[in-house]
Amino acid sequence: EAQVTQNPRYLITVTGKKLTVTCSQNMNHEYMSWYRQDPGLGLRQIYYSMNVEVTDKGDVPEGYKVSRKEKRNFPLILESPSPNQTSLYFCASSSLPLWRTEAFFGQGTRLTVV
Amino acid sequence: EDKVVQSPLSLVVHEGDTVTLNCSYEVTNFRSLLWYKQEKKAPTFLFMLTSSGIEKKSGRLSSILDKKELFSILNITATQTGDSAVYLCAAPHDRGSTLGRLYFGRGTQLTVWP
């Protein structure tokens, strides 16, 4: 089954404790992205990747890092999480640029930073 | 400053009603406009529109684009409770190396009462 898998689905952590949210897709897609979704603000793009070792910033990259060492994986790293990073996070992948085709989204990771 | 503006933000109707959701966008190098449906968690793709005046249809849902006036509408006829969701509109970033960037609107929360 074609899917985008995020882990964990729920995470509560403390300020400053480094964490990684993993994202994996089994569709051999070149394009992958991370979004955060906050009430009243919609989906905002954090980072995206066009291929292995090729990444670029989205609209809200501050406080986040990503890496794309393998085509299927695109982890999101929070080196020093802060409460304002409490949000619902989505990973997405697509075979073409996002404006040319549908994106497939993971089920989301609900992160709470206390 | 929002690049993609959706209205209304919230809509409550009864089963059988017809609804129209609006999306206006402000990008200078238009390529496409996309609609997604978000029920509970992950957004799922509905339509991609690239040309004015061409209506896309899928069952009771249809969408049309007006490139001159920079807006799109999503129509849902004979609504059902299963149509209750957040409907998201998205357009690609319009500057620079933007292959992977996509702006989402804040969404329209549609609630269909039985």
C-alpha cells in the first residue's frame, strides 16, 4: 500500500530536549515536504526537498532542521524545541513538484512542548 | 500577508444543501491551484486546476478557476454528513527556486448536519 509514514504520532517533550520526527514514503517520490498546522493559520511549509541531498527552506524554517540522505526518508529535527513549536506536523511526498501533482500526506504528528 | 485567501472560514449546512467555497490567490506567475480535503487528520487531494473556465468534476464535487479574476470556487451539491471536513486551497510560490513551495489558505471548515 502506497503511504507516507510518520513517527511518532503523538509526542510530549520538554523545552530544549532534542527530538526527531521521522517520515518515510514507499512510492519512490523525489519531492518531500514538512508542514505545521496551527489553529486559524492553516498549513505552513517548514522545509522541502527535491531529491537526495537537496533541501530548501519553506515559510517557517526557524528552529527546524532536515536531512535527505535517502530518497525514502525525510526526518524533521528540532535541536532545541520551544513551546511555540507545539503544533500538528505533516510530512508530504509527491512524484513531481507540488504545484504539478497531488501530494500524499502522512497521518500527522501531534507535538507538545512544555 | 496571506497569498491564498479562503472564504468563508466556517460554514454549517444541512444535508442536501449545495455549498460554494471560495479561494482567491495572489501569485504573479500562476501555474496551478489545488484543492484538498482534510477530515480529522491528513489532507487528501481533490483537484488541480491550471486553465480558466474548465470545470473539474468528481461526483458531487466540482471546481472552476478564473485566472483573470484570480479565484477559484469549489461546489458541493447534495451535501452529506461525510462531506464535513476542512477544505484547503493551495497555490505555488511565485518567486525564485520554488519547485517545492506551496501556499495553503487557512481552510473552510464545512459542517453538514443530518
